[in-house]
Amino acid sequence: MSDDLKPGEDLKRAMRRKGSLLGTFRAVAWSFFGVRQGSGHEEDVSQLNPLHVIVAGVIVAAMFVVGLILLVRWVVSSGAAMN
């Protein structure tokens, strides 16, 4: 980080990044699994827009929760949980 930048300048610069939608969702998916190579992580940090990463994370988390709810409802309704 350079000392001649004003406060918040790094964030402004990061928000102008044009990371791809697929790349953003791929990075978020890898973070949910907790596995990522160091070089891939560094590439993501340098290319992805932080706002896009947050939005993708919220979407993936919501899909995960809905998936878990549907799985539990399916197991309970099938009677497999009673045996």
C-alpha cells in the first residue's frame, strides 16, 4: 500500500474493478468449501470487486439455507427421520 493515498482511496480503487460474474461466484463457492490455492486467492483479491463478492456471498448463503430447509422438509416428509 502506498503512503501517498488518501484514506479510503484503496477502497475506491477496488470498487472500480471489473471482475467477471462467473469468477466472482467461483471465488465465493471456493470460500464456502474453505479450499483455495494461494495464487488463486491473490488473483481474486486483485481482480474482483468487493461489492460483487458481498452480493454473491449473500446470494450463495441464501441458496444454501433454502437448500438445507428443503432437504430437512424432504427427509421429515419421507418418514426416514422416524425410523
